[in-house]
Amino acid sequence: MSDIHWYVYIVRCADASLYTGVAKNIDSRVALHNVGRGAKYTRARLPVTLVYREAVVDRSAALRRECAIKRLRSAAKRKLIAQYVD
């Protein structure tokens, strides 16, 4: 099962706010956000742009990392995004 990856991702909304989530297929998930079928938070803030992704081994690890990122202050999130290289 180690070949099945989950991802933690951050998208920047049109109002410059950030949304953090988890998904197995990020491209599909971002596309869902952009057609208004993603999270309720992003529906009123379209379009969204992927600014960060991080591969993890399973859903449990993805959810733990998502919580850790959500607890970060805004400056720390911006620093994480600035250091991100796709």
C-alpha cells in the first residue's frame, strides 16, 4: 500500500485566502473546487490556484499533516508556500 499516496494541499482563493485540504488526486480535486463542487469555503472564493502540495503515505498521515498546517500562523503558511518547489 506504500505506492498509494495521499496529498496535503493548499490553494490560494481569489480573495487571497488560503484553504488546506487532503486528496488522492490533487488535479482532480482542484478542478472540483474551481467548478464549485469542492469545499463550501472555496465556493464563494473562486477561482483557486494550487500553491502547495505534499505527498504522504496514507490518509491518516494526510489528515494529521493537514491539522498541523491549519494550526500554523499565516506567516508560517506563507513561508511554507514560498519554500515549495513543485
